[in-house]
Amino acid sequence: MNANLYTIDEERREAHRQELKRKLAETEVKKERLRELEDIAKRLDADSDAAAAEHSAAADELQSELDKLDEQHVDALLIGKTSTSKAMQRRGEILQALADLNTQLEIRCEANKRSKRPIAKQISAITMAVALTAADKSKLVDLASAKTRQARLLNSLQMKAAQIALAEAKRCVDINAHNLSLAEDHIRRRIPAAEDKSIATVKLGDWQFVHAACQAEIQRLTKNDEAIQAKALAE
């Protein structure tokens, strides 16, 4: 937290908060613009994909016909003949049609690429601007009322304590799980155990309960912090 926040007067604090709120509202508008631009870019990409699929379907059909004509030409040459003028004419028509299809695909895809360039620049600029305002949200939380700030500090300390308790509970669960495993092994081998199996089982159960309770407490404190932050932003 910025040390200057402790000396700022109430009027300036509220003015600063309103300024930050406006910036965050402007960011939301930018995010909406970003979503719209991304949708346009996706539509352009989809159109290029559709053009490629249409080109492929049409070209495959023409290529299949061309292959058949070539095969007929080969068969004719094998018996000392040549393709008919009609077949040769059709072959030329197919080759021209394939060339036209390639040109149409290139024109359509290039048009989409040209349209995307300025959109991509806008997306990049807005994305950077939105990222920079993340710090403003943190400042707005820091500029919350004293009661809200204090509630968050207390929650933070409780979180640290819960995390320490969770780590200790995990350590004890591991130790007692190991002790229980040893006790069971000693029973199988019929040798004296350092700790009775029933005692080890009870201890493990106790620490598993504590471990689960610590996890639940951390989840509660996490939700509580989110609620406090939401309150700080809304003040």
C-alpha cells in the first residue's frame, strides 16, 4: 500500500477514487470495443477459411475431370491416336477455370488480410491500455475507507496464519501416515511397533480433520477477500 494514502485527506481521497472509477469505466468500454474488434477479426478469418474450402471443393472437381481427360489422352496415344479437339478444348477450359479459382481465392484472402491489419493494430493498442489499468483497480482498493482497509488487513493476517497452520497440519498428516504404515508393517512382520496401530490411526484421523479445516478456512478467507475488494471498488 502506498504510504501517501495514510496522509491523504478525505476530500482528496474521494476525488482520487472518482478519477480512478472513471478510468476503470473507460476501460470497460475499451474491453467491449476489444471484443467487437476480435469478433470482426474472427469473421474475416472464417471467411478466408470458407473461401479456401469452396476453392478446394471446386478445384477438386475440375482436377478430377482433368485427370480423366489426361487418362483418355494416354489411352489414345497407346493405340496411335490423339485426343479429340473437343477434349483438348475442354482441357484448356478446365486449366483456365483452375487459374481463375486460384485468382479468386487469392483476391478474397488478400482482401481479408488487408482488412485485418488496422484491426490487429487497434486490438494490440487496446489490449495494452487495458493491461495498464489493472494497477488502477489496485489503487482504488487501497483508497477504500479506513474500515474496509482494516478489514482487508485483518483478513490478510488471518490468511497467513491459516496457511502456516495448513503447512503444519500437512506435515503432521505425513508423519502420522508414516507411523501408521510402520505399525501395519510391524503387525504383518509380527514384531513390536513403536506406536500401536489404533493410536496411530486416531492421530492420523485427527490431523486429517485439522488439515481439512485449514483448507476450508483458506477458502473462506479467499472468498472474504474477494468480497472486501468488491466492496472497496463499489464505495
